[in-house]
Amino acid sequence: MTSAAGPAVPSGYRWAILSVFFLVMCLSGVGNFIFPAISTFIADDLGLSASQIGMLGAAPFFGALLFNLVAGYVVDRLGVRRSAAVCGSALTAFFLLSTLTTRFEVLLFLAVSLGVAMSFLNPLTQKGAYLWFPPREFGLAVGVKQSGIPAGSAANAAFLPIICAIFGWQGGFLAGAIAAAVITILVVGIYRDPVRADGKRAPVEAPKLIHVLEPATRLGPFLIGLIGFTHGALTISAVNFFIPVLRDFQVDVIVAGAYLALAQFISVFARPVIGLVSDRLGSTGRATFLGGYVALGAALFALTPLLLPSAQAPIALLALAIGLGLVNSWSGLYYAAISEVGGAGRVGVSTSFGALANSLGTSTGPVLFGIIADQTGSWTPGMLILAALSIVSGLLCASFARRKPQDRPSNEVA
């Protein structure tokens, strides 16, 4: 919308910003999953053990876990553009420094540091989307940007092994540094906070440090965060163990990997669609829809053991891939719901609380699933337990986490 009192704001500018945010979340996928893509090259060169490889893969998530709440607070205080400049510069530096070391301990420290820097990416894009997109488009916007994570992860798997085969594992980190630098320049160059019809930027109250813990004390955010914990544990376990489970049912590893890639591909496109559906319900009903979607998805996941005995059949593999892709398409809806509960001044804090809850689930879920499988000698009990936890959290959220309408900043840019 344009105004005689202020600078012209093209009606489609928010979509250009969303495109950049999609690239930012692609960068998140690249950074979080860079070690699984190049770990073989690092291990061969540095002589690492399996446990050391596992530590490198988990290190970025550990770094993000440490700084999730702080990152959201900083984003709310600094704003989107300055936060992007700081964390993007840090990411570029950490990627570059990783090309210079040959010591495992230093590489592990830099991997944790990457996670710390990446903990800012989700809250800053979430805050920008909240400020630019009205409630009728917010779910779609968050779904689009969140689809960047599996897209970035897929790009890792497709291109980094080739780059490392030519230039060594240092080439993988150099590619990450180039991507981080280019995307940071795009964000800083393109992003601006929206303006109102009078040409002034809408005032947004910045949170105080004490507000960091506020979401955990309120029923709505707590129940949505509970979904982040339980369903995060379920989905990351399903992704991590997809190939090992199918291998136990005589499915070739290459074939299983192809169907896992199909599931990720489905997730890329399903997240915006699910967000669009939630927009039709309005922001006050988004948490209810989230709870119902998660409960239904977990209930369908609980049927997985019935398909596994016939897993060698293409139709069964296709059903498993489609099911995993849809069950794993919840995160855009999740972050849209939890970021709205805090209001314009606390989007970063609310998003970071959601990210913290989700990180706790993704950190503990695969461990719990593996322990249950080891103790019982079967994959089924772990699937049913994680599915039951997600069903309960989904039903609680659908029943009690309905959001009360809150005023958004009057930016009038749509």
C-alpha cells in the first residue's frame, strides 16, 4: 500500500522478503545437517571414531539448545535486520574457521558455535513474517519459510559430497561460508520493517529479560510447546530410524534412502499447504488445528507396524514415505501458532521457547526410541509410545490452547 505521507511500499514486497526468509531457513538446514553430509570425508582424513562423528553431528543442535531463549530475546531487542547481520556474519566466520583446523576438538567447538549462531535464524525470520503478513496469510508464510529446512538438508545431501570429493571436506565448509555470506547480504539489503499508511514504522514494545521465561508460565504457549517436545521426538526418530527399520525388513538401503528423500520432498511442499489451510481458520483457531493435525498424524503413525511386514512392496513403501512426509510437515503450523501467542513485541521470545521445547524433543526422542528398541528387541514399542505421547499432547492443545485475539501492529502493508 502507498501513502502520500510516507514512502511507497509495493504490495508484493512482503513476498520478496518471504523468498529471502526461505533462503535463510535453507541456510539453517545446511548448517544443522552439514556434518551428516560430509562426515565420511572428515572421518577418513582425521581418523575419527564413530562416537566422534556422532558428536560432530549433534554439536550444532546442542549449541542451538544452549542459546534458543537468549536468541529470541536478542532478536526482539535488536530487530530483524541487525540480528541477521550479526548472526550471518558469525555463521560465515565459523564456516571459514572450520576449513582451517585439523583438530577434532577445535572442529567440535566450531560445530557448537555454528549451532549458537543458527539459533537466531528461526526467531528473526518468524518475527519478520509476523510483522509483514496479516493473520490470513501468516500460516502460509511460515509454512513457506519452514520448508527451507528440508530443502537445505536435501541440497546438502545432493551437492556437498560432490564438492568434498573434488576439494576435500574443507570445500564443504567453504560452500557453507559462501552461502551464509550471500544470504546475509540479501537479508540486510532487502529487509526493512513495514511502515504504516502514515509513513511511520509501527511501534513495537521490546521485551524485558524476564519475559524470556514467560511462555512457560502460560497455558497456551506451554501446551503448544508440549507438542513441540513430543511430536519433535516422534518425527526426528521416524526420520533417523527410517532406513534402519526398513533394512531390518529386507528393504535395500539405497531404496530406503530414496523413499526417505521422497518423504522430505513431500514435506517441503506440504508445509505451505498446511499453513494455508490454517489461515482459513484464523489465528484464534490455529492452535486447535495444530493439536488436531498432530494427534491425527500420530495416530496414523501408530499404524506403521502393520505396514512393515509388507515393506518390500512398492505400494507399502510409498504409503510409508507419504505418511512420514505429512507427519513431518507440522513445524510451520507449530511456529505460526506459538509465535502468535506472545504479541508483536515478543515474537522472538515465543518462537525461541517453541524452538527450545522442540530441541529438547529432538535431542531425547531418538535416544529414547533406541533404548526401547534395544531393551525390547523390536521397533514397535518405541513407535507406539512416542505416538501415544504425541496424541495426548495434540488433544490437550486442541482442547485448551485456543488463542485469544491480540492486536497486531497496524502496519497496513498488505
